[in-house]
Amino acid sequence: MRNTKSDIRDIELLAPAKNYDAAVDAIDCGADAIYIGAGKFGARHAATNSIDDIARVIEYAHLYGVKVYATLNTILYDNELEIARQQALALVDAGVDAFIIQDMAYCRMGLPLPLHASTQTSCTSPEKVAFFEQVGFERAIVERNLSLEEIRNIRQHTTIELEAFVHGAICVGYSGRCFLSRSTSERSGNRGECSQPCRLEYDLCNDKGDIIIEGKHLLSVCDLDLSARLGEMIDAGVSSFKIEGRLKDRTYIRNIVTLYRGLLDREIAKRKGVRRSSIGDSSVEFTPDASKSFTRGGSEYFFDGKCRGVASFDTPKAMGERIGKVARADRRGIVLNTKHRLATGDGVCFISDGTLIGTNVVGVDGERVQLNRYDGVTVGTELFRNYNRLFAQAVERSRIKRTICTDLALKFEENRILLTATDEEGVSATAVVECATEEARDKAKGEEALHRQLSRSGDTIFEVRNITIENLRFAPMSVIGALRREVLERLVAVRKERYSAIEKRPFAENSEAVYPIDSLVPQDNVTNRLAEEFYRDHGVVAMERGLDCRDTTAGECVMQTSYCIRREIGECLKENPRLKGELFLARGRKRYRLCFDCKECQMKVIDSSLSN
């Protein structure tokens, strides 16, 4: 058994899983936990799975001590409460380890599993996170807009497990408090159907209707990449390091999980009092590289505080890795100033007149590269590679395996042979075969043959590390081989039984906990009677029905964010800006007023349209 001293903190690499195959990839590449959506009520409507498929994921994950969290992080309506409860109970029976939730109705369903406060609950302050701890949650997932200092501050005032995003797409608005999608259609992010209007083009206008910036992706921010900051996050109190991407392909999952597994292991090795939360060593046949998977450009966002340069006004799409500038261009192709080698089949892109143009490489002749199209390519054009064919093939074809180190102890008796397998956690199993044995004539040769036979762990999840032999005698190698297969099968069964017997801490609501705010607005997402009862029982005295229950968002704040368009374009109100008066975002018939709260250094987006 692993040491379970309370002064040792488990560090978890948490990976997304769109489906069973992606989950297995994430586990094999070294994830300590995965999060996955069921059939309903997950924040990614396009990433759903049957209970049976999730049960298959759980069975595989638990072999390595990998946890599986079900995402139930949308808001619920009254007519959905019982459906949601029945699905949650089915997931309990399947063996999930915790639920990630946004809607407090789940606190009133008597679920015998831990609850994690989703980032959609707006875990932005020590007071909010302290409430979740006091009321009985096991973990809080902090907002992606937070800085390292803000995470440290939360840790200093709480002891609850903290989970933080480290890689992938950033929601520009505070998660759970964004209704931009709902303001344009019936699709709501709080219902798992975000249409991502933040990635669209907008005009920035003044109160006179003059266009200041035309047709730019003014709300589209770069992707998160905190790969260089993991050690600081461990020291700040983060225990779970979350990769975004439940809609990403398997190549992305393999590449990014492998990358963060290696980086996180190095940081854990430097520190006392922390350890990896699952077991097993992963081996892959490629070198991970984040720049070669889907990315809108890596950014540490506001990790060091509010700053400029986090948006991607020209395109919301993945541009990939920078290759270099075009040095020469003619009908035979282009020549680049670069050390990178392009290959036929690579996808490349560039910005021309503010528009992203994509094409692919159709031939390479020495330093000359032929493209499928040359529209907009001139000397000085900066080229990016958004699809690296050779790298993608290497990742897709790589043999990936995760194994648990195991010791074998072989003991001979006159009429039987015993083989005991003990893994790195101290879990063991024994197999016995009745078999007449004889004195070994050549013990050195016999021992060598036995080592050779016993070390063949084959396609099992085990890797034989040490072999000991007691009272060496002669027996047929076929008997020894069968005994090895049997004991490893038994060890798998014991590991399954052991994990299912681990007592999980069920959610037990503490009625004494007081919510830090005594009145709730429509953006607080109270959309059903159980959630309303929850908040009233914890001190809330005034409450408005959630914005998703309304027919229109007109006049309401549809986004609250630490991102500020004024700051991004060099027009911060604290720095004597040239732009005076109110600013608006406009797209077609939609018009949004921008409200700048300089005290809190936040921006609010108000739906100023007459109707939806």
C-alpha cells in the first residue's frame, strides 16, 4: 500500500476525454485523472458518452489508480432534476470518483460521492472558495482569469483541493457568467451549447456610431500555456493541473498529456512532501511539442497580473508554429528564412491584409517549397505551420504503453510451485500449481532460463522489475509460463477489487456554512427550486431567477471578464487615453456596451440590442 500520510500532497495531471479511445490515450500517456461527459448535463454538448462506455473507461483507469470525474457542469431546470439525479446515480454505480458540478441542486440529491466546484461556479475569491470548502465540497476549480498571486491568496485562506487549468483554450469571460452565446441564439454555454460568439469579428464603435476598429476578433484571446510555471503552481498550493480539450483529437491528447507528464514529474522530483497521485510509467515513441498541436498561440494570460498582448485580433483559428519569413517568391515556389524543414502534406498559413489564409505544401525541392496556392504570398510574408504531417504521423503511429513495476518471487516445493507478484504499491497476488519437481542439475543455467521466462510480461499492464527464486528446482518452462500468466491475471483482479473497496468521501452538506453574498442576480444562474433552496438555507435573502430562464438578455450583462479591450489596444482609462466616452461592440444587428470597472480592473459586456 502507498504511504497515505496527510503531510504528503498528491499532485494530479488531469486530462480531458471526449470518448473511450481518448480516455485510454490520456491514461496511457500518463494522466492521473480524466474528466468525461455523460449523456446529459455536461458543458460540452458534443462530448457525450453512454454509462457503459464510461464504465469501461473507469475499469481501465482504476487499474493504475487513475480517477475518473464526470462532468455534470450545466445548470438544470425543474423538469430535469430527477433525470439528472438518476443519471448521477447511474454514474455512481459505474464507479466514477467525483462529480464536477455548477448547479447547487446536486448538493440536495443525496449523492454518495465527492463534489468538485466547477470553474463555472466562479471560484475567483478566497471567500467563495472558503464557502465551498465549508459546505462540503472536496475541490474547487479556480477561474482561468486568476493570477498566481490570486491563487496563492486563495490557498492561504483555505485547505480545500485546488484545481487549475494549465493548457488549452481560455474562456474570455468568467466561466458560468458568460451569456454571449445566449444573447445571439437559444444556445447557452451554461447548457453545454456555447456557439463561441467570442471568436467572431466585431466592430469597435463609439457612442456616435463611428467605427474605431473594423471587423476584428476583439474578444478572441490566445490559448493558455503554463508549461513553464508548474513548479510555482505546486508551491502556490495547486494539486490538480488541468488540460482543456474535450473536443480535441487523439493526437492532441497524446502530445499534450505526454508533454505535461514529463514536466510535472520533474517538478515533483525537486520537492519533498508531494507525489504523483497515480502509478505506472508511460513510454511513447515521439518527442512531445505543444507548438505542433492545435494552438491559437501560447500565452500565460494574466498569470503574472493584468497585461496587454493576450488577444488574437486577426484570427481565432490555430496558426501553429512560426516557420519563418519568405525570402524569395516566384512561380517555382518560395524560399524561406528558416531552420525548419517543411514536408509535402504540411498545412501552412499566413496573414494577408488582416485575413488568415491557409494552404498546404505540395512539394519540396531542396530549399524551395511549392504551395497549393500563392494568393497573398510576397517577400516578407510570415509563414506558420498549423499541420505538421510527419509529427502527426509519428504521434499516431507511436506505440504507447503504461506499465506498473512488479516483483516476482518464485518458490519451489517438492510437489508444487508458488509464484507471488507484488507491484510498486505493495499489492500482491499468488498463484500455485501442483507439479512434481526435480533437483536442478545446472542451477546457473536453470536460473537463467527461469529469469528469461518470468520477465516476459507481454501485453499485460505490468513490467517485471525484480525476480527472486527460492529453493531452485527443475520444472517445465511451459508450467512456469502458465504460472506467470495466472499470477499477473490475479494481480489485475486484486487491483480492481482493492480500488473498488477504497472508501470515497460522500458529499455531506454543512448547513452552517454561509454564502459570502446575501443577494443573487440573474448572472448567478439559479434556475431550479433545489438550487434556490440551497442558497436560501445558506444565507441568501434576495434572489433573481437565472438569466437562462428569460426570453431575452437585452439590457443585461452577458459577459464579465478580466480581459479589457481598452487595455489591449493601449487605451486604458487609467493612462490618459485618447478614446473618450462609451465604447460598443457591434456585429450585424447586435450591439454591446462595454462597461469598464477600473477599481476591480474588469470589463463588462452589456447587451444593448433592442431584442434578441
